[in-house]
Amino acid sequence: MTLGASLKLYLDVDASVEWAEALKETARVHPLVISGHVRLFVLPSLPALSAVIDVLADSPIAVGAQDLFWEDRGAYTGGVSGADLARLGCTYVEVGHVERRRIFNEDDLTIRLKFAAALRNGLTPVLCVGEAEQIDAESAAQLCIAQLDSAMANTTGLRDLVVAYEPEWAIGQAEPAPSAHVVSVIRKLRQHIDEIGLVDAAVVYGGSAKPGLLSALGNRVDGLFLGRFAHDPAAFASIIDEAAGLR
Ligand SMILES: O=C(CO)COP(=O)(O)O
């Protein structure tokens, strides 16, 4: 099982550190985290990265960034180099979140270039895909597959990948997307991912994911990508317990 959380821009640096310390304690005493059966990664905001990496240095919780630039060096004011993220100790990087698409005007080409930059720097991409409007699962899956294929066009050297199915209409809501819809889209995504030979990729669900969801989805997903409902470390801990219960 893979459980990840992005703090987006919700927590400031001090709150991110405090949160990471609480998570570290949860992980320290959880046998399935220690044994590697539940893999955990967290994506703090950029200014909090170094401090969170320090906190989690001797824990099994991996750290990543929420974004990177597609070039590693040069005249790119404000850009964030994947090489520097790796050097800091990041092992994951998120690519293609719908908030990046909508608010920061990222398009399919941007996402493809960033995906390649992640791989070039040995970072595991957390590739977000998902439909904008609530539509049937078959159509949603086709859109997700097209986004995935576009991001991965001409990709070489892929070692590890997390695909986060995040329907836009379910992000920032009180409840996640209906489980039947999630299971159905993820089944089709999984089938495609297997067909293109990425059998080791984890396909997780994100979008108002919270305690109780993983138990409802069962082993039909490879995990969750959490947002707001991970801010409470106790909620995160209870989701780890759910992952353990599914084994
Ligand atoms: O976008 C998400 C994770 O990347 C989900 O965020 P929420 O769980 O806060 O809706």
C-alpha cells in the first residue's frame, strides 16, 4: 500500500515541521511501515522541504516536492531544479496536479517535460490524472489514460511511478468520489498500465480522501493520495491502520 500526502500551501513552515514530527512518531511504532509494507511519502511546500527532510531523515517516510521545473540549470528565474530537489533528499515529485493546470496554466507539454525532468533526476513521479466534470467511469478512464500516455510520451528509464487518480470534481469537497466510480476508473487505468508494462506502478486515489475510504475501496486500489484530511496526524495514523487491516 502507498499512502502519500500533499500539504499544498495549507501549512506554514513551522506547522509543517510539527506535522512531520507527529507523523514520524506514528511511523516509528507502526510495524507495517517499518517493514515497508506500507510506503509513506509527504510533499510539503517548497520552503518547508529542507526542515521536513531533516525531521524525517531517520524515518521510513519519504519526502518529495509538489512541483519542479523541466530544466535543471540556466536562466529560469524562480525555477526549481529537480537536480537540487534530489540533492536535498527528495525522492518524490508531484507532476500534473489539476491545481497546477488550472492556476499555473500548465498544459500537457509542460507536464510531459516535468515528468521527464523527474525521471532524469531519479525522482519518483507522482503523476496526477483525472477528469474535470463528473462523467461516467468509462469516459473518465479514457481521459485519464490519455493524460497518462501524454505525460509519458517518449519516456525512458522509468523505475518507479505513482499514478494518482484525482477527479477534479472530488477535490476540496466534504466527501470523496463514490467508491464504485473510483474502483471502476482505477481498474481500467490499472489494465492500461499493465498493458504498457508498468506493472510495478502504484495507482492511488486522491480527492477528499479521508479515514474510512481505504477500507471501503479495499485492495482494489494501491493506496491514497491525501490532502486536507491528512492535516490531522491522528487521521493519517488511522488510515495507516486501515492499510494494515487490508493486508
Ligand atoms: O488534491 C488533492 C491531493 O493532491 C486532494 O486534496 P483534498 O483531499 O484536500 O481534496
